[in-house]
Amino acid sequence: RIPPGGRCGRGGGARKKVYKRPTSCFGKLAEALSVRDFFVRAPRFKRRERSMRFLRGWMPWVVLMSNVVALGCVLSPPFIQMETEDMVRMGHTLRELSELVSEIQYYDEVLTSSARLCALTGDLRWMSRYLINVGHIDSAINGVVSRIEEVQKKYPQMTERFGGVNIAEFFLDTTDAANRKLIDLESAVVDNCTHAAIHYRDSLFNDEYNTNKVILLEGLDKLSKDVIQNVEEQETANLETVTVSYFWVVVSLIAVRGLSGLLFVYYYIKYNWLEDKVKIVTVKKAIEDTLNAQSSSKQKGSK
């Protein structure tokens, strides 16, 4: 039992323990920290506000450029793929066309030599050699015509080098016609290889034969120079276009990365700006509340 007049108060009553609010020292410290935070954030807030206003003016253009560049990145690969496939296909066609021209030249020499030796010697082996190879030159010429039609379909401007006529028809009317006449003259000799060949051999050395031979060789030479060379030039230009397209894709990817980084910077600054704004408003309100509380306490004390 606690005696009367003890440490708990007068009259023997137990005094209730009261927990007071923090002293004014802690309040002043909190107020000082709030003021310090306000003065630290205020200049940074203004700098970020200026940066955000500057970036905000460019944001529509940045977004537009990002969309355009992204669209280019999406559309460029299919275009590059189609051009690359066309280049590979046309390169294969040119290689076949060049090989067929070489085959025609080879079989023309084989047929000419076989027919002339058959006429001079009467040896049936030359006749067999001629009959075996005569069909190959026709197949090679048909292959050249089909390849020319494929090339002309892709590059119609090539007809200007042939006077505006169809290249395949021009080849058939000149080179193939000359080859037909040569085969007719040679067949007449080969069919009579065993007897009376000597009576036909002059037809393999006369002006008509030599003229058709020149037409055939000139047609093949013109085909090699005007068609194959022109297509190779066009394919070189297409290769440059594809290279530029690849470069554009790389640059576009870098540009998209840069524009995305700029957007990130803008939203990062905007986020920090909003955070500073909220904290500054909060600090202002806290300072105003503290000042209002102090002024009200002073007014009560004066009364």
C-alpha cells in the first residue's frame, strides 16, 4: 500500500502516468529537415521542368519518326528478301544462258567439222557423229529462247538495244534461221556421205554457207554482249539497292534504339518531376501547417 502523501501524489491517490508528445526539439528538427528538402528539391524541380518542356515540344516528332522508322524496319526485310531471290534466280538464268550459248558454239563446230570431213573422206563415223549431235544444237537454241523470254519479262527495256523488237523473235528470225539453213546444207552432204558426197561438198564452202555461219556467230556474240552483259549491269544495280536497304535497316534499328532512349529519358524526367512536385506540395503544406500552428499557439498565449 502506498502511504498518503507518498511519491504518487497528494492525498494518497495514485497519479496516472502521462506520455507527452515529442519535445519541441524534435518538432524543430523535422521542420528543419522539411525546409531543407524543400530548398534542395525546388531548383531540381525547376531544371526538370525546363527539360520536360523542351522534350515535350519534340515528343510528337519523336513519336512520328519512331513510327516511320519502325514501319521502314518492318517493310524493308520482305523487300530485301524478294530482291535477293530475284537476283539469285536471275543469276541462275544468266549462268544457264551463257552455258547454252557456249553449247551452241560447240555443237556448231562439231556439226561443221563432221559434215566437211564426211564429204572429204566418205567415212561413216563422221556421219554418225553428225547425226548424234545435230539434235543437241536444236535443244540448246530452244533453251536460249526460253531464257531470253524470262530475261525480257523482267527487263523489258532491253528491247531498245534490238531496235524495239522482241529479243526472242529476233533471235529466232536471225540466228535460228541461219542455223536451219546450215543444217539443211550439211544434211544434204551427210545423207550422201557414202557416195556422191564429193558432189555436195562445195555447198559447205560456198558464200551461202559462210554467210549463214557469220549470221549465226554474230547472233550469239550479240546475245552475249547485249543481253547477258546488260542483265549483269542491272543485277549489279540491284545488288547496290539491296546493300543500301541492308544499311537502311541497320541505321533504322539504331535510330529506333536512340528514339526509344529519348522517350525513356522524357518519361523518366516526367516521373521525377511529378515526384518532386508531390513532395514539394507536401512540404509546403507541412510548413504552412507548422507556421499556422505556431501562430495560433502564440495568439492563445498572448490572450
